[in-house]
Amino acid sequence: MKQNKNLLDRSNKMPYHLKHQTPNTKHQRWQSYVLNRSINAVGRVCRFSSFIPSGSSLKLLSQLAKKPLQALSLLLFLLYSWHLYALPRDNNRSDAIMLPPAPFIMFASPHLSPYSFTNNSDGFGPTPTAPGFVYNKGFYNTQSYASNFPTTGANGLYFDLVLGGDANDLIWNTPITHEGITATVTKITANDSWVHEACSSVSVIPCEPQLEAKVFVRVTLNGPFADDTQINSDNPVPVSKPSLPQTFELVGRNRHNEEIVKYGFVLKHWFVHRGGREGNQSEQTAWCSAINYRMPKVEDLTNAKCRPNPRPRDDFPCRNGIDGALPQSSDYNTLLRHVDAGFITEWGSLLSNAGFKNDLYWTSDSDFFVDSGYGKVKNPNSNFVSSINYGMCVHP
């Protein structure tokens, strides 16, 4: 028995649960025992990947259920890989070794607002959005790095990965740095996630309760930015420019250093803002040129659609071929959340995130500027606007 105990102590303490239903009883009674996976040579030789026979094995396991330590020492030799080992049913009885589901990435969640709701044939609900985006969860993991969120970035921005399965103990291969841009993964609680913020803010359609059991990790981007001296100078020194695009691969490993999950994305554009310094269009354009970046076009920021037959004081009339990125919403001057369709389209309402202002930012297109909270385009003839606005720049 002491030898068996030592074997147990040397195991990797990976939990398995043996569940036994007592036969011929009115109520189901379950007893659970934690098994530990051995990684010794004998365990490898005795690896099984098929069903354990019924009959005598069932009888033996039923007896061993009353002697957990003996059961542990026997089953340590039978179990090695992560699978579900099930025993056939017999006389209304089921014995199974239940293993935790493998981790997987469900969503990449940046700021999920702006939220939009409408009345439709199904009643009041979220305004239809792109197939790859769920209004209170984020962007689906497409398995294609080039199609995953994000394709744009800025210093200090972050998003959350929502993981299903047994993902609590994953170890991530970060920080990862390419061309002066670093991606770092940290674990957070569900209450700190963008998903929780969305569920708390949008009470008309509550989130599924099962989201509370998911694992959340935060991915933070850091890279070139303008410091206070550069922000307040009319002729600042240049900000470093990364060579783009760059592919980032985040790998979650188990305690044996085995790759379990991956999430990758390709950054194509990097943005630098001018903090709280406002100015007219020519002043902000000159500042972007001085730091060796450029003023963004409307399509660099949003996929809002211009109005082809504008009315007086229209915010975004179609002129000179200027329009938002593709794909676009079916509604005029409305943001449609989508990957690779503009900075605000991807990241959502900036809301002072990473030093950005929830306000209007100039573009290089005509006299248009963009609302960073909603991705809407406006101009000096719009209601309640100013000719003095904030500045951000983009590369390339």
C-alpha cells in the first residue's frame, strides 16, 4: 500500500473522476474519486484507447469503488491520454471515467459597444450584424489568422479571449514582440471582461448563464506611441514605424509544455493618437506628417456608408468617391462590426481606451471627421460639431 501511495504522489495530479451509480435504488447515488495520471514508463506501456470490457470488469470496479486507494493504483496503469473511457451500460447501471473537455477559443472580445437594437419580425432585439460577430460576445475564432480580429492596433489597446473547456491552467507563450509591437496575455476574472460589461449594460437581452463558467484571458498590445513632448509639439520628432503586416501567434500550453490551443492574428495597420491636443484639420494633418505617419481616410476608421442623395445638413453625403470601408451596413452612416473594415469598426467604441478620446477625429477625406464612439462620419455642417477636433495617425 505504501508503494501505491508513492506512485500516486509521483503522478502529475491530473484529475479524473470515477462515477458509480448504485444499482436497484430509487435515487441515483454517485461517488466520485479523483484519479491522478501517471507518466511513468509502465503507464505508457499500459495505455488504453478503447472501451474497457463489461461483465467481470464492471463487477471489479463496483467492488473497487468501496476501496478508493486500490482503485487508484489499478486505474493509474490504465489511463494515460486525455479521452473519455466509458463502460457499457448493464442492468440500468453506468460506470464512466469522466475527463474534462479540451480547451478551445470561442470569441475574441474587444469593446462590444456601440449596441444597436431594433424592432423586427422576431420582436425587439439586436440589429443584425456581420456573421462573424455576436453583439454581446465578440468575434468568432475563424481558425484563419488572416481573418481573425484584430488587423489594426494601437499602444495600450486590449481584447479578451473567451475560452471553453478546461482552460484554467494554460500557460501562454507571451510576451511576443514583432517590429516593436508586443502582445501579452494575462488571465482575468469574468467580471473584468468586456463580455461581462456587455451583459451588464444590455439588460434587455441577458447573456447566457453558461458564459459565467468560461475562462477569460486578456491580450494587451503595446508598441510605438507619441509621448507628451511629441503630443504637445507642433514639430515633433518622428515616431518609430513598424514593418507591417506582422503575424502574432498566441499559444496556450499545458503543464507538460504540450500545445493545447492557438490564436493568431495579422496586424496590418498601427495607429498613434495625439492625446488631448485638439486642432483644425490642417494642424492635425501636419502633426501626422511630422511623426512620419499619415492622417487616416474615412475607410481607415469606419465602414459607415455615405448617403448618395444627401439631404440638407447630412452628416455623410457621398461626394468625390469618399466612402467607408467594405463590407458596409445596409443603413446609412451606421457602423457594422467586422474584421479588417476600419479601426473603430474592429475595436468598437474607444471610450477613452488607451488614451483615445470618445469624440471626433479628423480624416484626410474632404472635411469629414469620425465619431470614435459610434463610427459615424460627420462634417462641419453637421449639428453640434466643431472645426477643432482630435487627431490620430496611421501607418502604413
